Amino acid sequence: MNILIENSSIKKIWNGNIKSNDTEVFDVQGRIAAPGLIDIHIQGSGSSDILDGTEEAINSASKNPAKLLNLNKGIIETGKDADIIILNNDYSLFVTIVNGKIVFKDEN
């Protein structure tokens, strides 16, 4: 999955090749891209339990609280705020993006 961020929001999501030379690209193969708003205090949301550790559970823990709070975030979708985390397959943090800007990147 490719995510194009412009002006702090998600402009486009697609699969396939990236054709821009001025775009920072991350290899997210085997990683999880999730919305940056995650309420880890809750045990579950919707039909998911956060302790399941699945991509669905992680996304649900973000989407539902954002929807209840009427925030333009909580899901990776065109037009939503570009607040995104990318997790390694062991759930350690790889990249944090806030308002479309990289604020953390694991260099290991």
C-alpha cells in the first residue's frame, strides 16, 4: 500500500509503483500501517479486542474513538489527517507521522 501525504492530510492511497522522485518512501512490507490515534486504555472496540494484536484490532481501537469524538482521523483514508504509525511485525514502532511530518523513524 502506498500513501501520498500533502498538506498534512492523506491525498491518495494505492497499490503499485511510486512515480515521484521527491517523495520519501518507506518499505512497509511485513509491517502494519495504522492510524496515529489509538486509545490503548480500552480493551476493545467494535468487535475487536486490542489484545488480539491484529491489524483489525489496532485500527478499530483508533477508528471508533475518533468517530465518537468527531475527529478527522482514526482511519487511513483519503481526506483524513495524516497521523499515521507504522509498526514492525513485532509491534515495535518503526515510523510516526504527525500532521504529515515524520517525527520519529527507527534507524535500526
